[in-house]
Amino acid sequence: MGRILIFGAGWLGHKFQEYLGAEVSAADITDGRQVAGALERVKPGTVINAAGKTGKPNIDWCETHRQETVASNVTGPLVLLKECLPRNIRLVHLSSGCIFNGPAPRPEGFSEEDEPRPASFYAWTKARAEEVLREFPVLILRLRMPIDGIPNPRNLITKLAGYPEIVDVENSLTAVEDLLFAAKRLIAEDAVGIFNVVNPGAVRHPEIMDRYRAMVDPGHAYRVISTEELYRKGMVKTGRSNCILDTRKLARAGVVLRPVSERIEECLKIYKTYWSDKSD
């Protein structure tokens, strides 16, 4: 596998750093000189792109900051491609299943070959980056609504627990621990192309919060609202992706992840220990 350099010093970037024993670079991926300098210094065999704009506090930010979003989510990955290819460095790009929305054309969910259906500008930028990168020997990992046992603003469990109102829609999820495992396996196998890295099965947000109430915070309260009410109240400014991704290609590659229902429960057991420490 060789040395690994991660671009993107955020939540997932540091998760990969810890799991793979890799180095994280805070270089601006839109700046070819900064990227080249980092590559020449570290001389990695593999680069993982964990950089990108998702917006703060959410993807609505991307609607009003389109230039910055395109630079980070489209231009940046192409700069990495330009600098990695001539150096024979493997590029691994973290993408998102949010490029799809709505019912899939088959019961198993959207596959790696289905045409994107972006519901937001953010999702559009992720789809555009994939459109170019898939033409090169790049490993593209699509994750979806990541969950983890440690509280974090990017953790779906933390997000949902902070909302007094949630929608009841079925989605695929990615346990961060399984994302790290899958990435390591696929890199070791020299895999290229697109892989949906989500845990088998699907789940609704109220199911997660019901388990959260039973396992973490008995006093937690929330109300279920319709997607239409979400938009009518102005709680969101742009479309949100709700979709299920097909995991069969990942399984055929020999990477079989545990069902999403099991991983949610395991994450909540760990989450409870952090929540208890905070509430004491």
C-alpha cells in the first residue's frame, strides 16, 4: 500500500489518519503548487481526497456560495488528479450517495452505473467530479449519512438528536468504521472505479431516534414532520437527498459490511458512554 497522504483535515480526514497511520495535509487542493509541494515532501503511494465543502451548518450554504463549492468539490479533485497521475500516485476520492434522490430503478437501490439525480447544488458538484474522475484509474468511494459512536456535528446521530423535528424517509447509511475498513481493503486490492460504501439495508430517521431514546437519552423528544412541511416552514432552502444505494458491487469485491441495523445499535452503545460523561 505504501505511504498514504490525506488531503482534508476535517472529521473524516482525521478518522482516516488514525486508522491508516497516514499523514494529513491541510494544503488547498485547488492550488496545484501546494498539492505538488505536499506530494514531493511525503512521496505517497496513495492519496485520499477527504477535502470538500458540505457547507455550514448544512448544504444550504452551498446554494449561496457556489463558486467556493465548485472550487472545492470539482476543481480541487481535478487538481489532485492532475498532480497524482504523472507521479503514478493512486488517487482515492470520497464522494457521496447524495447524488441520487427518490425511488431507485430496482429494489436493491441505486447502483454505481445509474445516472445521478442531484437534488441540490452540493449534490450536483459531487456528481460532476465523479463524471470526470471515473474516466481515469481512480478509486471513488460513495458514502451516505455517516454514523459513528463518537459525538460530532458531522455524525448523523448527533445531527438528528439536535433536531426537534425530523422527517420519516428511508435512507442508506455508512458506519464510519466500515468506510475505513472498506477503503483499506479496496486500496490493498488496487481497486479502481466507483463503489457504494454503505451498510446493507436501510433505515428511517425515527427508527434511529427511537433507539437513541431507548439506549442513550430517555428524555429525548422529537416530532415527525413531512418533507413538504420541512420545506414549507423554510427549515431548508434546497432539496435534500433521500435514497438507497445498492451494495452488491462492494460485496462482489469481497467487502461485505454488517447490516445497518446492527451498526446503529453498536454506535449507540458507544455514543452512550460519551453522552453520559457529558451529562454528569
